[in-house]
Amino acid sequence: MSTTYTLDTATSRANPTPAPIKRLTVPAIRRRKGAEPLVMLTAYTVRTAQLLDPHCDMLLVGDSLGQVVYGLPSTVPVTLEMMAAHGAAVVRGSYHAVVVIDMPFGSYEASPEQAFASAARLLKETGAAAVKLEGGEAMAPTVRFLTERGIPVMGHVGLTPQAVNVLGGYGARGRTEAEAAKIVADAVAVAEAGAFAIVIEGVVEPIAVAITRAVDCPTIGIGASAQCDGQVLVGEDMLGLFDRVPRFVKRYDDLATRIGDAAAAFAVDVRSRAFPGPEQVYAPKE
């Protein structure tokens, strides 16, 4: 059974967690290769996790929180402390999905031993099921080291945001034959090292199709191909909270406009003294 937290609605604005059910597992995700597509969205808070969890197979606590939550210029400044705090919140707010936490830049690249220490800390402090790390052939030994020691790993190839300074930007990868071949080789190496799934980000579509056919674990696309074994988006992008819409994003709502309209209506009521009304104030006892 999954670990769940029933919240006291007398003291918390969050809804109580539904009755405990069996949470999805990493092996269950791996078995979805070639089956019904996997659904994954990012989540960074308890309330967002509660709302997304019933509809997702996996929730990703992405290091994209550096930009989405903290307004940082890239994911590079994100720390283990940030990932642990938000990861724990998402686990507390979910009961169904497998929660995967990004390993932040600088927390795993130096050695497999460094990666194990960082990953073990994240899993211990959050209760998450798995970690995700970026990189291909160079990181395959680390993926194997972690997997053999009981830490499930999701890979990430193609456009790897932590390497933005090397890549020179966020453009699609694999437009040359050499780069395309390297990305496919990276994915195969990570899969053979034991990754239970691989995110393929920002690549020319035939690369994503080739990887999906070449590896025996599920592929999760973002700016990749509908033929991947699943898809992931940043939740805030999917909900329309930002003005900029990357090519690979489909907006399913326009929450930015709706939130702005609600705030404007609140401001009008406050300035006209229409809020609070009799229903929002406490009358003395008679």
C-alpha cells in the first residue's frame, strides 16, 4: 500500500488524501513499454500534486522548478535542498502516481559514488520512488551503479537543459547525422545500464522513433514524437500559466488570464469596500 497523509481540513486548506490504494510501481511503469501511453506531468507543490495525481502515471519533480517556481535563468542553480523540499511535498500530495525527482546539476556528475549519496538523500527525505538524471554514454556507468544498489533511474537524452552552456541554447537536437547517431547511442547505453524509462527531449522526430524502437524500456517524449511510449509536459505550460508557448507545448487552458481576471475582480471589490461582505466577517455573539 502507498504511504498517504490524511490532512485535517479544520486546519488545512488542502483536501484530504483519498483512501489508500496501491501506488503504481517502477516495474509497472517499465512493463508499459509498447502498451497504453504513459502520462507524466511536472508537479512542485502538494496542491498541484493532488490535482494532477489521479490522471498521471508519473509525477516528475523537475529541476525546471528553478525557472517555474524561483524565476532562475536556467536549471543550473537548482540545489539538492530545493529538490528535496519540493519532492517531499509532491509525495505528500499524491497517492497513485510514481514520483520521480530530478537530480540537480552538480549532484551526480563527479562519480557514481557522489550520485548514490545524492540520490539516496533524495529518496530518504522525500519518499519518492526514483530519480532522473541527464546524460548518455558518459552517465551509463552511474545509471548502472545506482540501479544495482536499489535506486531506480530514469534517463534523459537529447536536449539536456543542465548542459545549456555547452549546447549553446535550447534548440532542437539531432539535425546532423553525427549528432543524431550520438543521441541514439546515448539512449541505448542508458537503457542497457538499467534505466527503467528514458525522457527524450527536443529532438528531430525520427530520432525519437528510432530510440523508441531500439530500447526495451519506455520512452517519454517532450518535443519528440507521438510514437514514444509516453509524454511529459511542465504542468504550468500545459495549463497556460506562461505567455511563451514553446513549439512542443499544447495549452489545455489559459489559467494566466483567468487568474489575472480573478485578481482584478478582487481588487475592484476591495477598493469599493464590497469585500468583505456580511458573509465574510464574524458577528459578535448576541
